[in-house]
Amino acid sequence: MPEFGQFALRLGLLLSAYAILVDLVGRRWNRRELLASGRNATIGCLLCLTAACIALEILLARSDFSVRYVAENTARALPFVYKLTALWAGAAGSLLLWLWLQTGFVVLAFAKFDRDSERFCATARAAANLVAVFFFLVLIFDKDPFGLSVTMPRDGAGLNPLLQHPAMVLHPPALFLGYAAFAIPYAWVFAALRRDDTSQPPILLSLARNSALFAWMFLTVGIALGAWWAYEELGWGGYWAWDPVENASLIPWLTATALLHCARTFRAGTKTGLWFMVLALVTFSLCIFGTFLTRYGLVSSVHAFPEPGLGILFLVLLIVIWAVGGPLIVRGHLRSSATAQTQGPGIRFVVWNNWLMVLLAFVVLVGTLFPFLSGLVSSQKITLKSDYFTKITAPGGLVLLLLLGVCPHLMRHGLSKSWRIVGAAVTAVAAVLIWMLAHDLAIAYLVACAFVGMNLVADFIQRYTRRGVPGEATPVGANLRWHGARVVHIGVLLAFVGIAGSGGFDLQKQVALRPGERTQVGDFELAYDGLDAQHGANFTAVKANVSVYRGQTRIAQLAPAVAFYSRSEKRTSEVDIRRTLAGDLYLALTEVDSGSKLINLTIYIKPLINWIWIGSGLMVLGTALVLAAGLGRTRGAPQGNGQ
């Protein structure tokens, strides 16, 4: 089976390289048989990757420890579901999953063969297969998922206990779905830039838009699941520590958010058209750079795979992408300037929003790379604390929040003396004064959230009161898209409420308790009742039974625990949480003396934190509605000339 997997990867590499050659030659000389061969080679590459993924899953399920990847990421006692999800627990498996998903998207998007789109799709396939070749080289010569162990162990090392959580079953594949889907707008840009007529909209524009939406949706899912996992599993009461791996997904999410706003207002030969092209390449490049960042020891992280190897290949890939794509963008911009189309005055606010998103992404990127950059000029690597990111990004976040409320109005009406514009100015001044004078950032954000909420309510009121006006009928697709966008904005607003509430009004207390003792935290009184033991398939846990009272009424029974994993000899703190919409009571057991039954307990009260997860869910739901509207609109849409 390992030999079969390695053969599948090598055959996939050959097919990808061959597809690049015949697609480019076939496009240059307009040879349909070569274009068909390139398409079939890409499909064959997908089949090879599918075979490799199945082979690795079989090896993981069988606990075949002759394969190094299986021995490093599983153990015999590991629950079966975590054996299967170990496919993306390590660097090699996660890269294989990413490449498989990416190639699948490319086949779905560009395996077309009609005269209008065949040359366009051939160029896009060549751009995507270029990336695939580099991934194959890394998988074959560096991160081989089918490499054999030097000596076959009797049992594997087991999966990191921190990763044995339901969120980790879904978090990595959700991120990789997002990363892989961003390959479609990236490849589409290369094909669009190769056109002769830049004044006409490129074909398959709706495909690029919908793919960007799909990618952003799953990247949001992945980030939210990662935050939820950190909150539940790491036991520190937070969900975001500006860890390099967290930032590696946040940075492309920021640029992708700007990309979506450009997709909505795309016009060939305009500023938003140019922004769309640039941001598509930037976003996909950041996905690749994040992979290099976390898999080759450039930065340290609890989530990273810091192993030396051929990480330079990812940098070479980025250089190649921009060495080809950069001149094409410049050429396309210069050629379209002569026939530049004008857009409404409100478009400049989209451009301002783009600059703000890019600036935030740049600030987070520099902060993430600072240990590496400081190591280049001194003998000591300096790691920036989370306060740096919070203080630097807080002003940008406040501006983004205000734009969320007024940008739709600005795009339609521009700057005017409406209550929205005046209200935005007053809210901005009030928020800044509260922040600077009272030193209360959370209150400043909540004031801005209240203003944004008023704007969203006003949007719905205007939408429905205008329906009865003659001539104001709205197509179903546009109506669904409008509602989906507003649901996304509501989700962002609620997430900001959760961030402000949990970060600005939280309480923390650390106590040592013996059975029968009590402690008061906020409105809650906690009584420690005693210890219990719990035995799992691959762990043993000690649980502390804690009764929660408000006044004389017992309102909850919580049982935080400490789990010991014998195979890896690691210990984890398993938190227990009482959840309400008003906030969480969060208990983490840090130390236990089984003899005296003395425990050390860390207690957090996190107001409004669940609105972060609710807001994230609404962002995903709203994106799905917009995506559904876009898919419905493209059915039966005529295709333009792809030459």
C-alpha cells in the first residue's frame, strides 16, 4: 500500500507537468486535441490524488506503523474517528488533502470543452497545475506521507491530545476547502489577463465570484472552529491569542473580504476590476505563504509543524506566480487605461475599504514575522505580545465597524447630509473620546455596534417600505443576494459585540479548594463537592464536581477535569462551561492532589462570548444565501468570447 501511494503521487506529478505543457501549446496554436489532452491529464491527476488519499486512510485505519506518518500521528488505542482524521493532523497529510481538494475544484471549474471557453480554461488549468507541481515536489521529496519508518514500532506515538476534540475533526478541512477554492479566482485571473480585449468582461466571471464566496465561507468556518477549539481545549479562557498559525488564516481572510467587495462591483477596465485581479493573486499567495510559515519553522506555534526541509519550494512558487502574474497585471492595466470605464462615485468607498483591509493584513503579517525579522538584525528573536496586535488593529477594526453601517449608503448616495453620515461622524467622535479619555475600548466598540445596528434596521425598513412603490420590483436573485449580504453584516456586528463584551468585561479568579469549600465569583457561588475518576479508550481523567449557585438556588453542576494520556505521557485540562446568551461561566482544573483532594481551579466569567459563535454562524449562513443567489443567476447565462 505505501508503494501504491508513492506511485500515485509520482504519476500525478507527471500528469500535472504534462497538462501544463499541452495546455499552453494547445492554447498557443489553437489545437483542440491538445487542449482535450490537458483536460484529461488534469482529471487523471485528480484520480491519482484520490487514490493516494484513500491509500493513506487505509494505512491509518489499519494502524500500519511501518509508515512513518501513521506511527507519528496514531496509536492502537486512538478512537477510530481520530485515526481517520489524522489524515490532516500532520504536515504531509494536510498538504495531500489540500492538493486533492484544489485539483478537484480545478477539474469542476475548468474541465470545460466548448469553443467559447476551451482556450480560457486551458490557461487557467495551466496556472493551477503549476501550483500542483510544486505541491507534488514537496510531497514526494520532502513531506512524503508514505515514507517508511526506520524501525517499525510496536505502537504509534498517538495523536496530540490537544487535537482530540470535535472541532479538530472539522477545523483543518474547512480551512483547506477555503485555501483550495481560492485557487479558482487565482487561476481565472491568469486566464483573464491573457485576453486580447480587456474592455469586455472576461468569461466565467461568475465562476470566479462564486468560488471566492465559497472559499471565504469555508475560511470563516475554519477560523470560527479554530477559535472555538482554542476556547474549549487550551483552558486559558480565550479564543484568539494572535498565534502565528491563527494569523496565517486571518491574513488571507482579510484580503479575501476585500476581494468579495470587488467581486460585487467588478467592471472590466475599472479600479475595482484591477483590485479584483490583484487581490485574487494576493489572497492565494498568502494561503501558500501561511503554509510555508507554519510548516518550516519560520515561526513557532503550538499548532505548527516546525520541520526543516524543502520549504524554499513554496517561496520559489510565490516568486514564479508574481514573476508571471505581476507583469500581466501591469500590462492589462496599461491596456485597459485607454478604454477605462467609469463607475459611480460610491466606488471610492469600496477602494478605501480595500486599503484598510490590506493595511490590517499587512500589520498582522509584520507582527507575525517579527521574531524572524528581528533575528536577522540581532542575535535575539523578539516575539511581540498579543497587546501589539490588539492596539494596532483596534483603530482599524473600529473604522471597519463604522463602514459596515454606512458603506452601503455611501455606495448609493455618496457623502450627504443624511442622518447616517452625521450619525457616523458623531459615533466616531464619541467612540474615540470614550477610548482616549475613559480608556475603555470595549464601551467604544459597543457604542459603534449600536450605531451599526440602527443602520441595519433602517436598511430593512427602507427595503420593505419601498416594495409597494410602482417600478420597484426586485428580481428574486437580487433580493436573495441583498438579504444574504445583510445577514453577513448582522453576523459581523454580533461577533464584534461578543468580542467587545468578552474582552472588556470578563472576570478571572484562581482558587485552591478542598471538598466542601466555597468561593464567590461575580454573581456565582461555587461549591467544590469532591473528585471522580473517568476512564476513556486512551486516557484516564480526574474530574472535580463543582456545584454552581446563584443565591440559594443551584443552577448548574460542572465537572472540569485533568486528563492523562498514557501513550504520549501528556496531560490536558478539560474545561467545563455553563453557557448562556448573557455569558459563560468557565472552569478549568489546573492541579489536583488525589490524596488530599485539594484542587487548583481557574474561574472565568466571559460576558457575551457566545455572540461570537452566533455571529460566525450568521456570516456563514448569509454567505450561503449570496452564493445561492449567484449560482441561480449563472444558470443559463450566456458565455462570452474566451479567446
